[in-house]
Amino acid sequence: MSNASTSYTDVIVVGAGPAGLMSALALCRLGLKVRIIDRRLPGESAGQADGIQPRTTEIWDSFGLGDELRRLGTHVHKTVIYNPNDEGTGIKESGPTLNIAVSSTRYPFEVLAPIAITEGILRKAIGEHGVKVEEPVIPISIDIDETTSQGSDNHPIQLTIAHLKEEYLRSQSIPQTQRGHLSKEEAAIERTEVIQSKFVVGGDGAHSWVRKSVNIAMEGEKTELSWGVIDFTPLTDFPTPWAKNIIQSPLSGAMGYLPRPNGTARMYILLKDPTSGSTDVSEVPDKDQAVERRIIKTIQDGFSPFKMEITDVTWANVYKVAQRVAARFSHSNRVFIAGDACHTHSPKSGQGANTSMTDACNLAWKIAYVIRGWAKPTLLDSYEAERRPYSFELIEFDKEIFKLFNPAGVSPEEYTELWRLHNMFTTGIGLKYSSSLIIPESQELADGLRIGERFPPGALVRHCDWNPVDIQDLISYNGKFKMMLFPGDITQPAIADQWEQAIEKLTASISDEELRMLDSFLVFKVPKETTAHKLRVPSFVPPKNVFMDDGLRVKDATGSLYREFGITGGVVALVRPDGHICLLLPLEASSVLDISKYLHSL
């Protein structure tokens, strides 16, 4: 190791699954120098998460990636329940229901896409910033100089890594799980490197090397139920193969069927007295084919009286679920963990990749602010304060699902009711943060803009060109807070006067440094035909950021968004870089000074 080369970076990300890739993308989007490493061989998959929830789709929009995700994935609007038939010899359809019952989203559906699609889009996106996943690479050791101040040009973390020989791994058929032990095998190592970094983000899965290297424990338990999962192409007369199906079979017990792109499907089944283990059927020895055969037989029996032929199997697995949360999400506010590295649960709740990517978006902007000197290092405390409570909520929901899926049989109706009751949680739409960054006062100013929750969608018209815009598209992930100004109907003299005074105070109070942290948007409650000279627009709001709460081709639509958001007077909403509302204030001269105070307090 003494001959190892040395390089420097702002952040090194370990692991290139959803958590790692989204971390790398968010960080490089914010102008940071990023390295990302992974132990996989090029083209090799690791995790298998494939369900993208509505809030995650909104997040992908904030990166400009939502259209491609929706184009390549399968949109699931419908869930169908199957129960045992009257004779107890097979299954019968009990009825359909909405898969997503939340109306306050632009995407009332789940997007199902193989992990290769989601990871492929993210890899392409980081590549556009000059960042490439370095693989196969393993971390060897980490040393942290905890006396070095944060936010400086120093690089207090020394991470030693080994670049492995791809041809050696292939010739020796060394699985991913064993590559971390190759650091002393000279035949496997192409070269070693020391990376000096300001921060490390560990998105390296449930058996995280990063988490273990800084002695963070996982707390919780492993369930005793064993599950089979399989990806395949169905040949079937089953009547609802394009819907999500929750099935209770008298012959095989609980099963879940998910449609996937190009006519493929995934199934989860509860196994009775199975042999635990893992099988990737693209490269299994013959003795492990028993796992695949066991799963297939259970499925075919369970679909009776319908035919379900399993063809083109691409992956099969038998597993037990660990429901655990890390004792801490960081070490010295220098090393952070995200995704499965800090919380593990079953795939039944459809949250794995979603939670991982939300972790990344919560953390990245905070790291960027500390590196830039825009915030004190204590800002990083809010990552654990906001994301760890959510992890416990996720585990509790996962346990509720497990109470329904048990060897005695799942009730599809109970499952559907549980999903309906928790739909705001499962979709991510109801995620609400509570920390020192969230100022909960003044909710009465706009009851549709929930403090701590993400900024909701709504239709607007841009004044300069009458282009229709969804207000949520203004909340791009560019590292800036969004100051959303709602002055009301400024054709009314009293409101116009109040607006003039607020502009004067805002202009005087917000410094040039704080303006660098802000994107400002102005939404008037006046008809789109209102001419520009009648509008008082402050200098810090670009013309392209001025909008009308008015329909483009809808009569009497003026003010509909104000009504939807519950805004009756002038309001300013401050939205964090990750899209969550952190502050509501009256749009009055006596109140708007608090915008500058908030930014200065970071």
C-alpha cells in the first residue's frame, strides 16, 4: 500500500445503487467534486428494487429525469384482489381498487422499472457531469482527522481503495459479497489509491463497509418468514396481468404479482419451510436450480384454475427480512450512511429505492452548503434528525404488513385497507420533516402549503409568454432555496400598498450573499392579460419567474391556485433545496425580515 497514489475530492460515495447514484448526482449537480466507487463488475446488478412511488417521481422531475423514467417504466394504476374460490380449489377475483389513492400528486400511479433502467438513467446523468462509477473497486481503510475544521479547504478523510482486476474476478467467479476480502490478494489488485476527501457517503447496502468501518450498529431483528421472489415473462390466461395483484391462494398462500416493462413480471411468494439462500439464475450452478424450481411450482399451483407458465427467468431469490435501523446515521458529521446502509426492511412496502434516494436528496444539499461556507457544520445534524424518525415509521409500517402476510394466510382485503390508510406515507406525499430547519408557526396563512412537507403541484401561466407551468416544476434540485411570493390581487390599492412596502423591506434586508442562495418566484392573483406596467416586480425576481394564477383556456380561473393552497392574504413560502416547505410568513414589511434571519441562521 505504500506505493499507492493520492488524489483529492470533495465527497467520495461508496456504493452505486439507488442511494449512492442519487447522492453522486445531487452532489455533482451542486458543483462539488465527486468520486463514486462500487465493488461490482461493469454491467453486474446488485439490488433489485423496482417500484418508484409518486413522490420519488416528483423528485426525478426536479432533476429533469422524470420523463425518461415514466417512458421506460410500467405505470400501475390498478390493484386487483384474489381470494380462494368457493370450492377451495383455486382463486377468484374479488374486485379491483386504485393502487394509488392520493389525489394531491401529478402522478397517481406507481412506476415499475427494473433496477437496470433506474440505475442506467442515473449513471447517464452523472456522466453528463463528468462523473463515472469506478468499478470494480473496494474500500480498504478509512482514517479521519477529527481536529480539522469543517467547511475549509482541508481534506480530513483518508480513504484507501483497491482497484480490482476485472478479468481476475471473472476467471475466479468471485461473488460480490466476497470481494471486500481481496485487499491482501495481490493477484486480484490492479492498483491501490489514497483519496483525500472532505466527506464520505456510504450507500453500500445492508452489509455496509462504511457503516462497519466507523462502528455504527444496526438495531432491530430478523424475521423468521422466508420469501421467494422471481422475475420472469408470463405465458398465462390470468385475466389481470397488467395490474398489481394481491392473491391469497388456498394451495400456495400469499402471493404478490407486479407487472413490469415489455410484458415481464415479478412475483413475491411466502414460502412454507423453505431452504433459505440466494440464487441469481443467470449464473447459478445446477445444484441451486432447486430454488427456482421450488418458487415456480408454488406459483403455478397458486394460480389455479388459471395457467401461469414461467418463462425467461432472469432472477430468483429466497430471503428472510431484517427490520433494522442504524443507531446513528453519521460519524463526526464527516461520514454519512444512506439507503439500506442505515435501514433495512421488506420489499412489501415498495419503499426501498424510494427511501434511499430521498435520503440522498436530504443529505446532499446540506453537505454542499457546509463545503461552500453557506452554512455552519451543525446543519448536518438535521440529516439524522429528519431521516432517522422516518426510518422507524417505515419499520413499523413494514411490521404491520408482516402481521397480514403470515403462514396462516393473508387477507387481501385487510392488505388493501392497510395500504389505503397509509397511502400518504407509502407514496411519499405525506412525508413531513420536523427539525430545527422547520419553523412550524403560521400554518393558518396557507393550509394547503403544509410546513415540513414537500411543496405541492398546481397550474400557473407564465406572464412573459403565457406558457402553462406546474408550480412544482419551479422547485428544481439546484441547491437553492425557493422564495415563493404570493402577494394576491395587486390591482386592489390596499394590497398594492402592502406589496410595495414588503418589496422595499425585502430588497433592503436580503444581502447579495443570501440572494446567491435563493431563487425567487412571484405569483400574482390577477388575469394573465394584465399588462406588465401594472405589475410591480422587485429587481431580484427575473421576468421569467413571474406567473399568474390564471387558467390558459379556462374562464373564471383566476385565483384557483390561491384557493387550492388556502391563501387568503399575502404570503411568502420559503422552500428548501430538497423541496420541503420550511417557513411561511405574511407578505408584510414587518415579517419578511425573517427570510434573511432564517438564511443567516443556517
